[in-house]
Amino acid sequence: MADRPDRPGPSGHPDRPAAPVRLRADDLEWLLALMDTASVSPLEGGDPAGTAAAQRVVAQGATARGFTTRRLDQPPVEHLASAVTPLPVLRAAADPAFLAGQPSLVLGFGEAAPEHRRLVVNFHVDTVGPHLPPRLDGRVLHGRGAVDDKGPGVAAAVGIAAAYAEAPWLAHTVEARLQSVPGEEGGAMGVYGTRWLVERGETGRLMLFAEPTGLRVLDACSATMTPVLRVTGADATDDHPGDGHNATLALGFLACHLGGELDRLTRGTGAKVCVAGVHTGTAHNRVYGTGELLLNIAYFDTATGRRLAAEVDRLAAEAGKAFADRFHGTALAGRTAADWDRVVGVEWRKRGLPALANRDAAMEALLARCGLPRHDGVADGTAFTCDAIWAAGPGRYAAVCGPGSLDGNGAHTPHEHVRLDDLDAYATRVRDLVLAFGEHIRTREPDRTPGPDRTYDLDRTHDLGRARERGRHARADEQ
């Protein structure tokens, strides 16, 4: 996307455009050093020490550009004593060294300011596995974290620093904070990174999550739930297959039964059902009595999420009767049918997480003016899950926006890459956004209580329909 001539310049006015921001050689060296630091999520098999190592690289580069460290810490294990904490996180946190090696870093620019005069940019340093060292091919950067999420984080930092360099008055008017968090990948859902910071008051009037969206603003994000259908029965051999519990047959039946019913139940809701992996064994002459089936369900409002979770439990329970109707008394699976309630069950790896759905007329206009237009990702299916789900609340607007795209730039694949031109464009827009935000606060100091245009769901259900309805009633003084 070409730089628009009507974006705000150093004064925050569109008639005085500033030159585009370019990542300099030292900025690129900083990014390469960060990408070269292996910080694969421990939940994906990475070394837990990699997170702290990556945070040191972030802090060193940010400090050299004028940022000040506001905090560097991690939550106590008691913070995870919540129904929304994914089971893999709880299991990992049984080792005290796990959380000790997962600090969140908050960096600030400008004088410390209250939430309503604060802009926050959030990015995550953990990656999926395996680690891929960085490689620069002309103006294209390859490697793990290039677009998800180290590249956008460094570009945002460069943009923030450029804004304060061009407009020194910003330092006394607004504060910009850069959050570098762990726990976004591996199914952690931000519970020990972003959620920890939000609950500690590390929030702002505008909360921007630097994820790849093609420089379009998404203000709705799905949350996900992960049920595991598990069989814990007895094995048998091919000589006496009826003596065992046939987990393969039971899980295949469950995959078809739940998949078909959940597909029907989610139509028109925006929710997405993924019938994922099923595993029992690999031998051809054995009946496997144990195994598991993985499902993943994404949803855009918490009420739908609760309903679908209840449906999973109901369908799993009803499946036993349907299985028995088909296989009771058979040599193939009679024992499985008879013992269904004892050997087949559901384990929830995560559920109950909030979805994000918020609108804010003033901040949407501000973002659009800086070349970051709002996009209805729910309507066309481009909205996705990230740890922005924790960020909505009274008096603040949470939005996801960054350079590149998850699919087009190969995020989570061996082909992950980003164009340096896209990082430059994002740095420019972040610079412009900080300038415009500062001008907005300087000329129109908003009150400290949320108005009708600052929509949020007080009980954190984040109901998308209600959020959109409230978003139509923008306050006249911020139009």
C-alpha cells in the first residue's frame, strides 16, 4: 500500500505530511538478532529460557532507541488458578521454572500517563516451532518470527521512536507503551502474558496488537475451545479382537457424529469447527484400547462458546447410545459398546475464554486517517484468534493490525517471510498514529469515563451483536 499524502505529519496535521519511516541498517540488525534468538513456545517444545533471552534483545534495542523499561516480570502460579487457563499451561506450570522463564516486558516512551492518555502496542516474542534462523534475500526477510510476530514488533518500536523524535511535545502529552509478551503461541492464549499485563493495569485508550492483517484493523477476534475425546480401555490382538475396547472404531464414530452435528449447530454463528487429529496406533494386527480425538472450535461471542461447549458434552454422552445401537452384541465392538460410559470421556484442554468484539468511533476514525482502516473480518472470515481477547474494557479500544498476512506470508510454516517494504509501511503508520493520537488528546482531552462510542461488554461476554449495536451510537463530540 503506497503512503498516502494526507497522513499526519510531525504536527499531527494532514496538510504537513512527514517522510515515510524506513528501517535503518541498525534497526534491521536488531530485528535479525531477535529473530536469531530461538524463542519457540515451551508448549511447542522450545527451551523455556529462550523467552527471557529474546526479551533481553528486545530491551537492549528499545533502550538504544529511547524507550524506558516500565516492567519486566511474570505472574505467580496462583494467577493461573482460573477456569480459563488451558490445561497444557497448568501442566507446564507445575514446574516452577516454567513461569520463572516467561517474563513479559513493558517499555515506555514519554512521561508516565494515565490510561486515557496512553497508547499501547502489543506483540509476542514466542513463536511456533521449529526455530528457523533469519535469512535476508534482497528486500525479503525469511525466518521464524519474520511476520509473526517479531518483525511487526520491531517495526512498531521504530515507528513509536520516530514519532517522539519528530514531535518532542508528545512526551508531555501522551505515553506510548510497547508490550513484548510470551504465551501467544502453543495454545497458551495469552493467559500468562497479555492477560497478566491487562489485569495489572497495563492498558491504554488504544490497544493495538501487531499481528499480520494486511494493515487493516480487526476489532473482533475469536476465542477457541479444545475438547479431547479420549478412550482408556483394554488392548487386544487380531486373534481375539472382541476382547479389547476398539478405540479406533469409537473415535472414528465420534469424529463423524460430533463433526456432523457441530457443523449443523454452528451454521450462521460465525463459529468454526475443526475436526483435528485422531490417534490410536499404527499396527495392522492389533486392537488399540486407548486413543484420543482432538477438536478445535473457534467462536466470536462467549454466549455461543458456552452453548457449543454444552453441546459437545451432550453429543459425546449421546454418542454412546448411538454406538450401542450400531454395535451392541457384535464380535467387532460389543465390549466397547457395553463399557462405553466407563472407557470413553471428554477432557477439556481449554474452554470459557472470552472473544473480542468492541467498537469505538473516535479511535476507528483516527486509525483510518493514518492508513489503517477498519475491516469486518468476521463477515468475510479473515478474523482470527490471538491474545487481544483480553484487552477490551471500559474506556479503551482493542484492535489487531499489522503488516503482511498469516497465510500470504507463510506464518507457522517453513516459508515464513516478510517484505521490508511492508515493515517500513507499518513503522510509518505507527509513527503517524502516535502523532495523531497525541494531537487528539492535546486538542480534545476526552473525559475519563467511557461514552457510548467506547463499547465494551461489562460481563466480558463480548457479544458481537450487542457490541455492534452500541457502536452505532457514537458521541457527537468525538465525531
